[in-house]
Amino acid sequence: MKILVIEDNVQNMYLIHFLLESNGYTVLEALNGQDGIRMAHEEKPGIILLDIQLPGMDGYEIARIIRSSPEIRDIPIIAVTSYAMAGDRERILAAGATDYIEKPINPETFIDQIRIHFPK
């Protein structure tokens, strides 16, 4: 299965990529929202892991754009973010995310946290 990771932090991208690839997934990387949206349209990944704090276009806007695009609107979006204040989870879900994982991610539980959203 292909998983698109939209993340601008190189260390976070490396860790997420390593964890996913080690568990047999094909990882597509986008360092910004524009590339992520383009790749989602071109590759039709099984799931999208989306950072919220990105340069230019933030994750809220990216999620809204994906949800408004008929060809890709049903792809699960998991927000992976350090935004953990009261109301952040609700705001992310309202923008179109399917779920939310706080950073720093826990390498021991990360795959299980996203696997529940993989399409059957």
C-alpha cells in the first residue's frame, strides 16, 4: 500500500518513512502542501499522513482542498502534529482529517495508530 507523507521536517520525515517502510509500506514524500495535493491526485495513496504546521499552505487548508476534490476526497487523512492545545484536535478534524496523532510520535505504537484507518 502507498502512503503519502506531507511533512516539512526532515528528521520527522525520516522517522515516519523508516517506520512505514520497515512495515512493508511504499512511502511517497511531499515537503509542502502543493506537492502533497499534486501527489495525492497522481498517486491515489491508500492513506495520507499530514503535518499541520507547514510553510505556505498549512495542513488545515490542505485537508480542506483534498476533501473538496472528488477523486481523492475519500482518502483517510491522519494529522500528525505537535498541535496539542485544547480545541486543536477538533479544529483539525473539522478541516477534514480522519484522525489525529500527536508529535513526538511513539515508534512503538505509530503503525498501530494509523493501521486502523487503512482501507480494507
